[in-house]
Amino acid sequence: MMADVVGGILLAGIALYAVLGGADFGGGLWDLLAGTTRRGLAPRAFIDETITPVWEANHVWLVFDLVIFWTAFPHAFTAVMNALALPLWLAVAGVVLRGSGFAFRKEMTRLDLQRVTGAVFAFSSLLTPFFMGTVIGAIATGAVRGDASHASLSAWTNPTALLAGLLFVAACGYLAAVYLTSEAARHGQRQLQEYFTRRAQAAAIVAGLLSLAALATLHNANPALFAHLTGRALALMILAGACGLAVLALLTSGRIKGIRVIAALGVTAVVWGWGVAQYPVLLPGTPVTLTNAGAPNATYGALVVVFVAAVLLIGPSFVLLFTLQHRRLLQADHGDAEGPSAPG
Amino acid sequence: MSLGSSVVLLAARQVSGDVVPARAQMATTLGFHIILASLGIALPSVVLLAEFIGLRRHDETAMLLARRWSQGMGVLLAVGAVTGTVLSFEMGLLWPGLMRRYGAVLGLPFGVEGVFFFLEAIFAGIYLWGWRRLPGWAHFWSGVPIALSGILGAMSVIAVNSWMNQPGGFTQRGGTITSVNPWQVYFNHAALYQMPHMILAAYMVTGFVVAGVYAAGVLRGRRDRYHYAGFALGFVPAAILTPFQIFVGDTAARAIAHDQPVKFASMEYVPRTSRHVAEWLGGVYANGRVYAGLKIPDMDSLLVGFAPGTKVTGWDSVAPADRPPAVWLLHLCFDVMVGLGFLLLLAGLWAAWAWWRRRRLPRHRLFWLAGAVSGVAAIVAMECGWVVTEVGRQPWVVYRLQTTAQAATTNGGVLTSLTLIIVMYAVIGTATILILRMLARRWRAGAGLETAVPYGPPPALPGERASQVEP
């Protein structure tokens, strides 16, 4: 019972990382695809301004999820870490390069250095979610053995895992474009709104097609999971599809209100659908489940306490951060140029 | 950064097999991150101190320093956040044996740390980017949670490390954890001295690093209120904390003599359990004797038990395989840490004396030279202390329960990831330092704090060309 609760917490953490951190990765993707220096100036500046105050906080979900995973389910955690060491190392490298590239670019004044740091940020924004996707894809296809002690290349290079990697990239781009569209609309930036609307539509279609393709290959790779996805998780799958279609329709008709929430709901439904379909198995194709992955009951209890404390402390803080960000109260400091403008 | 890795590579040479590159990689990444973590823990407090003075006394110099430090803090927090994430992954990628067996225990303090990491990142987003639009005191208070969560987060991470030194708060049967007492895991016996020791170290590193930057400026002839204020805001808190740190360190050493006698014996060159043990200052232990060290008879016994006849456990109390490698390394690192601690104390006393007699900082060039290197000295002292803690625990990863070799990954290819990570961290470390220097140059040139947009036209910098020639 307690193990199920902690499993739910982990899944919620993954969904939040997907919805918040994923959008940050997507921002990097659109930065990458924004074209030449002159043409990409406006969208890049807008992406940068939108991501800047929030990316570090969004990124913490990754660490939070890792900690919950290794504390509550250490046997499954180490099997994943052993078997999928290569894509995980590549994802880590991506996380490092992305964060430092982004932070460094802000401080660069020379165009060539901005280009180098910006390219590091943008390329790693593309690679990181791809490798993370292959990891999830490998787990879902049952390619991770419960007692894995060595890295396996084939585990994460099967068609489903690779499609999952591509799907992650597309989903990140989709979320980012939807958020940026609605952010541009809020601030009356007509051109940027149209710019990101087109990209959100394209990403929605690509993500939708990739989901269907991944589902189709999963039918062979892991028939049991496929059966559950189209069985007890069917409602969530339909919800995910409906959200995607709704966002597409709303974007086409130019109605922006609420699309951010609907897009996030769609991605959350996919994550929960995966969890529901797999429950209570942690590593498909192995006997490793939520309850026998190496932690005693007291650990689950302590994690639930930590989670409740986290919700009480972090929830209101996040609301404050996002509220200030929406009102554009958090901006780069130009203090010196304006002379002494010390607040207070 | 490379200090830690090369030192541990040397120390690890005696340990066989796959574990060596894994330890070297952990040492490189942790030795790098520990500097950024220290700045992440304590820099917010220093910035807030400057902002407090700026708001309270309407002091525009302090306010300007706070705003500028904020910008540097943005870069340092970002690099600290990502290098910390690397360590999270490495717990599993390099030490699956440790996590498989003890993840359910040592993960709990990490969970608590996650909460404070969140608070730090969220309020950093508000504080760093709220300078323009948030009103004075509201902005100040938005920074307080960063400082608090830095301390509480550090406590949680040190809880894990101290638990590895003094594991407790759980029961296991047949290799499976059967029950956990989170409170005893978090506040294990070693936590009581490791937590204050490391948090004080973080504050000293930060304070002296900040002071060092402005002392270097003063030495170059920039003798203005701005540089003296920047120096004092870092130096004064760090110097005040130094005597407390020496007291905590002394207490910790005595506790280690009791908790981990073999680690202590290696730190102090105690081969055989005996009374009237001498203290060695410096010196290299080889072939059963100490070369080039200064011997103080009975001093070690006196320090351990306040009496020259106190019995001190030697490393002969355990089998050779259970002793840490390279006792000379442990001893010299310990001596360097203690020696630098006392030198920093002297610098603080000098400043205190000048202030008491003449109400100003010392004028002597030697004082400013000491101030300029105090930051590096504090970092070296901290890295040395960390080597003592980590290498001194070897061959154990969890003291007397699991060896480092048992914990290490069985995957090959760690040498590859080690090489790549050294290259990546060298680039990032260099870039971070260059960017901080570039910011300082831009500030001196009197330009804005920030370029307008990425890929935007570079703003005209009147002093840029000249200062590039002579940085």
C-alpha cells in the first residue's frame, strides 16, 4: 500500500518533470531551429526571457525523481543504471552542457561567443530528452533485466526505445511551443504568437504520429504492456489523444485561453497511462515490482512525509515564482546602465 | 578540481581493479562541485548582508556590490546545479553496489535535500531576476530562503556522508534492509561534527574568496571605498567564523580518534597502539619511519585525551587490507588544512588588532597579499579536509559494512567517462572563471550589468579594448 503511494509520487514527479522541464528543453529546441542570427533574434530573446527565471527550479524535478527512485526502489534503480549506463551518461552530459551553455550565453557580449555557448545550449536541449526517452522506452519494452550488472546497447536501441527518444524531443517541442504561444498572446506579441502557433501545430502532429508509431512497435516488443495500455489505461490514452486534438483545434482557430493547461494535461495523461499500464511491475519482464525492490516499509513512510513537507513548502513557492514570472516582474538587471537605482 | 582527482588517483593506486577510475571520477566531480556548493551555500548570505547594509544605511556602494554579486551568483548557482545533478547520477552509475544495498537508507537525507534544493532554485529565480521590479525589502526577503535552504540542504548532504562514516539507524538481515529509523540516519554520530565543520568551511571559503578578489584589486592600486567595502563584506564574516571552525575541527578530530581510530592513526602517524604518542608536524611516512617531520613528544596523546599518558589506537589494530592507502597523503592533507586554518586565523587577528588600535584595516602590503590568497587558501584547506574524510574512510564506502570495491560499477568504460568529464569540467571551470573576470571588467568599464538579448548587438564598451590588453 505504502509502496503504491510512493510509486504514485514518483510517477507524479516524472509527469511534473516532463511538463515543466520538458518545456525548457523544448525552448532550447526552438532556439536551435530559429535560423540565422538576424532572423532568430526575436524568438530567441523571447525564449530566453521566458525560461530564465524558472529553468533551474524546473530542472530540480529530475534530481527529486532520481532520489525517490533510488530510495524507494533501489534494486530497480541499480538495474536501470547498470543496463542503460550509456544513454544515462549522455543525458547527464547534456544536462551539464545545457545548463552551463544557457547560463554562460547570458553573460557573453561578443557575438561569436554567444553563438558557441548558444549552440551548446540548443544542441544539448535536443540530445538530453532524446536519451532520456530511450531510457524510458527501454524500460517499457522490458529490455532491462532485474539483475542487470552490465551495460547493454541493444536494450535502448530497439525501435520502440528509439521512437520513444524521438517522441520525447517532439513532446518537449510541443509543450514549449504551446507555452510560448500563450505567453506571446498574453503580452500582445502578435508576430511571435503566430510564429509559435505554427511550430506548436507542427510539433503536435509530429508528436502524435510518433506516439502512434511507438505504440505500434510496442505491440511486438511488449505485448503485455500494449494490452494494458489499450485495456485498463485506455481512458488515459484517449484523454491524451483528445487533449492533443483539442490543442490543435484551438490553435487553428486562434483561441489561446487554456491551451497551456490542456497540453500539460495531455502529456500528464501519457505518463500516468504508462504507469497504470505497467502497475505494479517496475521493470516489465522481470519479477521486480513496487513492493519487492529493496526498501523496507519505514522508508516508504519517511518518503511520504518528505513528500508532504515538499508539497507544503514547494507548492506555494512555485505558485509565487510562476505568478511573478507571468507578470513579467522577473527580468534581467540593467541596473548600472540606469545609474544608481537601488530599490528601497 | 584537478587537485582532488590527482591526489585520489595517487591514493587509489594501491587499490586494485575497476574501482580506481570510478573513485577518480567521483573525486574529480565532487572536488569540483564542492567549491561551487560552498559558494552556493554561503554566497547568498554574503550578498544579503551587502543588500541589508545597502537598504538599512542607504549605502549605494553596498547596494551596487550586492547587485553585481547577484549576477556572478547566477552563473555560479547554474553551474553548481548541473554539477550537483552529475553527482546524483553518479551515485547510481558509479556505485550501484552501494545504492542497491543501502539506497533505502542513505536516500532519505537526499530526499530532504531535494526539498531544499527546490526552495533554493525557486527563490534564486525570484531573487536574481527580481532586482529591477521588486521593491527593496521584499526583494531582500525573497533571498532569505536561498540562504536558509543552502544551510539546510548542506546539512542533508553531509548527513549522507557522515552516515557513511558512522552508519546507523537501520537493521539488515541477509543483505536486505529490514527497518530504518530516519532520525538516527540523519543525525548519526558523525553528523554532529561533520555538519558544522563543512558549513563553516563553506562560509569561510566564500568569505575569503570574495575578500581575495577585492584584496587583489587593492594591491593593484584600486584603493577606493568600493574595494574596501567588497573586501570587508567577505573578510569580516569569514575571519569571525575562523576560530569557531578551529574549535569544531579540534572536537571533530578527537571524535574521530574514537569513532574511526584507523583514520585518525593515519592522519597522525600512529602505527602502534600506545601511550605517550608524539605529534608529527609534516613529514613523510615510509619504511616504518617518518622522514623530515617535526616531532613533538606526547602531544598527540595530550590532544586526544588532555593527558600525556592517553592511549591512542594505532593502525596496527586492523589488518593491513583494512587500512587506508597512502597514510602520508592523509597526514599531509590534515596538516595543510590545520596549518592554513591557523594562518587564516592570524590574518583575521591582524585585522582585528588594526581595527582595535586605529579603527581601520591594516595598511601593510603583506596583509593585502594574505587577503588576496586567502580565498585560494580556504579552498585548498577545504579540499584537503575532504581528502582526509574520504580517503581516510577507505577501504570502506560504508564504514565497516561495505568496501568501495564492492560498491563500484561492474561496467567497463569508466576511464572513457572519466576522460570526457575531466575535459568537460576543465572547459566549464575555465569558462566560469573567465566569465566572472569578464563581468568584473565590464563593471569597471561602467557598462550595464547585462546584454540586452542573446545574439544581440554587443553594447559599446569604452574600456573593453584597453582592459583586454591589460586585464
